[in-house]
Amino acid sequence: MSIGTSIAKARALAGLSIDELSAITKLRGTLLREMEADVFTHCGGRMYARGHVRNIAVALKVDDKEFLRIFDEEQGVEKRTMRDLLVENSVMRQPEEVRKVSWKALVIISLISLALIGLIQIIVSNVSGSTSSEVAIEAPTTATPTPTTSAAEQNIYSTGKGVEVIVATTRAKSWLFVSDSQGRTLFSGQLPQGVSKVFTSESQLDLKVGNAGGVDLQVNGKKIKAIGVDSQVVSVSYGVDS
């Protein structure tokens, strides 16, 4: 259960409306609705959002430590890089630390390079003086550019090729969490409006969408009908036969 769902459930059990909770906590009703939809972009930063969660828990007379634990698990992962998540879930290895080169080694390398350049210049000069024909030096061919990662490839997250899900924030931004059948996290964070990301896995993909009404899904090449409405938190799973 997400932190937004936990807040909404605790509020309902306390018999309070959004406006009543707003009067107690001094937080805007619109902000409370966004928080219940797991949207914390208008809280003024993670520190302020964490304080709001604690104040809401106190107002609803529930365990504020448990609320903060859930918040940290969901929102804290957003600042972690994709490489950290893949290393943690054994998808890739931790890159080895690059050894530092001492200044003495750099000096030695520089001296050797200068000596080689001087030797080459002497050899070229002697060859030019001993022959009447001109030595033609062909211009080097254009070097093959180093392959770079395109913007499209940066939006592809994969642990296999059995099932493919494309998530597009067509109508509004949304919070998104994606994992595979092994529980490995492929993505967790906010998606701005107008972007799309591709996720693939061997057998299954599990998604939790924070603003279902603003998102379109395409599963295994087929467009999926709307999975929810605005501000609704929806969890869905898709497999090879979906």
C-alpha cells in the first residue's frame, strides 16, 4: 500500500473529509488530494513533504513512524540512479574504481612521448633529404564517430524480452513504479507530461501508476484501454500473453 493510499484510508477511518483534515493540518485541500494520489511535487521539496506526512499522521492519530517509513521507501528511491538500482538487484555489476595515475608516471609518459616525437622528426628529415621525390602524406580518413546513446535508448529499461510495456504520460504527469517478476526495480519516480518509457522483461512486468487518468499504456504492441481516472492510484501486471 502506497503512502497516499495509507493517508486516504486513515482519513476515511477517522471519519474526516479532505476539508476537515485541511482545517486541522492547515494544509490546502488540493495539496492533500495530490498527496493521497502519491503526488508530492507541490510540497516544496522532499523535506517539507516528509513534515506534511508526519503532521497528517498526528492529526489522524496513527503511527507517524510507520507513515514516514513508507514515505521514505517510496519517495527516497526517486533520487537513486538507475545504475544503483540495477546493481542492487544483481542486473549489472558495480563498476570498478578507476585507478589514479601518479604525477610521476605522467611526467615519465610525457618525456617518453617528447622523445618519440623528436626521433620521428629526425627520421622524416633524413628520409626527405636522401630522395628527390616528394613524400606524399595522405590525409587520414574521417574517424568513425563513437556510438552514442540516443534519447530513445535512454528511455528503455529491460531485464528480458518476453513482455513489453510502453508508458506514455499523454494527458498529465504521473508517479510510476515498475518491477519485474523477480522483484527487481526497473524504474521509480515522477514522469512529466508528454514523455514515454519502454519497459521489457522475460515473463512479467508489475506497474503502480500514481495518476492513472493521465497515462496511456501499450502492452506487447497492443493499446490498452484506460486503467483509471485522474489522481487514482492503480496497480497492474502484464505477462507474455497479455
